[in-house]
Amino acid sequence: MSPKLWTKALPGEPDVELFRHRPELDAAFAHFAVPGRAAVVMTMGALHDGHASLIRTARARVGAKGLVTVTVFVNPLQFGAGEDLDRYPRTLDADLKVAAEAGADIVFAPSTEEVYPGGEPHIRITAGSMGERYEGASRPGHFDGMLTVVAKLLHITRPDVAFFGEKDAQQLALIRRMTRDLDFPVEIVGVPTVREGDGLALSSRNRYLSAQERDTALALSRALFAGRDAGLLAAGEAPAGAEEHELIRVASPAAVRSAARAVLDEAAGFEPPLALDYLGLVDPADFTEVSDAHTGEAVLAVAAKVGATRLIDNIRLWIGAAR
């Protein structure tokens, strides 16, 4: 298939170009290249308002004349045995509409054979000990597969800046560590979690939940907010008016953990029940559990299953004296 010439839409025009193969994508990049003004948003598709927020943030960063590429690829390397690779939602037509309306220029949606010609790669990036905790302990090999495809897509899309959601906090931390340790010439930017009105963090997997399961799933965000508010009350402060994505100051890691755990323990008795995987108050630099004497930034992270659906969530906090 010969590469085609690609013309970028006028600023403000909701248009996006779909590419399936690297030669055509390379031709598009060659036709439109503004040094320092290329951004990428990597997704597995089934785009929602959280993804749209990433794309809008990328557009704002590079400006009307910059290039925003969205990748749509369900990466088999990061799914373990018994996980939802086969049933993971694939909604490319709807994804193109979301991407266009949010301000993307290009959607790159390759096949598995395009990304991994000849089959699964023999050489992969390893997440090391940092990738063996929390999500890594629950999903062995997941982060190795994730970092491998992120590295490949960074090479393929050649961005100056890449945007990832803060909801996947450990993933974001590992991508930042990989690009720093391996000298990738790209800036990694985290974008705050987008929530529905009831507090549930947006996720492509939310569509799996029945109405009753969704009610139970709300315990994840309630636990996080309960932990935050308990820490604030211990500090003699009130959370009123604070945005969820801000680094809110708390005084007591023990109070944070206890209040969050109480909500999750109660949800274990719901119908259907919440099956807790982990709750951690961790250092975002390496995802080790912080001590009660910790000061500085921390992430309160939770993962649980409701029915057959596994969900994750987190909030960012600041422990100790004001910054």
C-alpha cells in the first residue's frame, strides 16, 4: 500500500485522519512536522471523556498548528491469562469521533501484526522491582508488556510530549522512570482523573458493570475520599472547595489508611460484594508503602473486583507541612 499525502484540517475543524500502517503514518509526519509541537495520547480504544481530556490537554499544549496523534491499540502483551483481552471493547468508529471532537489530528490504529511483526517480541522492556508491587503483583508481566508497547509507540509516533492519565498512577510512574532511565527524548505529562458525577473514575471497563455492580464500585472512590477527609480532619482543615486532583495536605497517614479501609470493609458485605485486591498509601516515585512518618507527596491507591470487572482508582495527597 503506497503512502498517501495527508493534509491537516483547519484549526477548529473537527477532522481526524486514520492510519493503519507505519509507511502511511511516516508520510503524514514527513508532510506535517513542526519541531517541538508534536504530542501523542496512547489508548486501547473505547474512548470516553477521560481520553478526551487527555487529547484536549495535548491540543492546548501544542497549539492549533501542532500535531496531536492518538494511538488505538489493544496490546496483548499486557493481558495475563484469564484477563479480558478477548472481550475488551473495540469501538473504532466511535473512537474516531471522540478523537476528532477533542482535537486530534491523527489516529494510528495498527493491527497486532503491524506492531509485532513476526509474533511476540523476543526482547522486551522490564519494569524491574518497581513493577512487581501492587498492580504488578496482581498482574505479573503486565507492566513489562505495557512498557514494551509504550516504548515502541514512542519510537513510531516520535512525539515531543506524551500525555497519560493519572488514574493509572503506577503506569504513569513507570513510564516516567523508563523515559528517564533510558534517555527517551520526550516529556511525560500526567493528566488528572476524570470522574462521573457520582465519583466513579471513568474507565473503559465501566461498561461491563451492571447497575448493582456499579453501586458497589462506588466504594472505591468513597474510600479514597474518606481517607483524604480523615487526614484533613486530623490536620484541623476542611476539604471544602478543594479540587480532587490537587495535592491536598493531610497530617496522618494512619488516619488516611484507617478511614479508607473502613469503607472498603463495609463494601465487602454489599450485594454484589467488593473483593479488595489492594489498598496502598505509596510514594509516587517508586510505589513503596510510606511510613507513618512520611512527609511529601503520596498516592492513595486501590484496586478491587466487582463481579468479573477489576477496577483501579487513586488520589494524590501531600503529607505533612504545607509545600
